[in-house]
Amino acid sequence: LATAHVVTDVVVLESVGDQPPKVPEGYELVNVDILPPGAGSETDPHAFLAFRHEAVAKDANADTPAPVVDICVVYGGSSGASPASSSPFEMKGGFQTLPLPPCVEQAYGNQIYLCLKRE
């Protein structure tokens, strides 16, 4: 009988050139660059997602992290936004809001956020 697993965290990892991203212990890399292709130089930035998953505890009293139940990508205002609108975006409804790294903002011309909701 297979053990059920749930995603408990998602992170964004950066690398440069042909260097692989440093994946934290316990995380699994999604080996797809979320940035558009660069010129192929040694200084091209790259960004990847990695996730941590854990077995579902059979004991209801076990101390396991809450599973991620929803993931949203929010495309924000441009980096040249007016000072009045430059406050950080926060997703409502129980989501944790994580700004993606500056290399993502530079590539797409806007701040982008990864929003996670846990059970």
C-alpha cells in the first residue's frame, strides 16, 4: 500500500549561467526554468521552483506541517510604479505572499508573487 504525500512548502531558487540551483535538503527541484531564455551567456539568471512533500501522518496527534492546498501566481505592478502604490502586495484569504526574486521582475517587467495557502 503506497503512502500518501502532501506538498508542505514551495520555494523559488536562483542560479546563474550553467550553475545548478542549490536545492535545500528535503526539497525536490522542478527542473524547468521559469525565466524566458537568455542570450546563453555565463551571467544569464535562472529561477526554478522546488517543493517539499511529506508523508501524511496516520496519527492525528503527529506534528506535521500543514499541507499546501492552493498556489496562486499574482502578476503585480511594474517596478516603476508610483511611490503611492509601491507598498508590497499581500494576498488576502489566508494566503502567504512571497515576492519572486528580482531576476523574475527584471525578466517580465513586473513584480510577480507566489501565494501559498495551507490547510
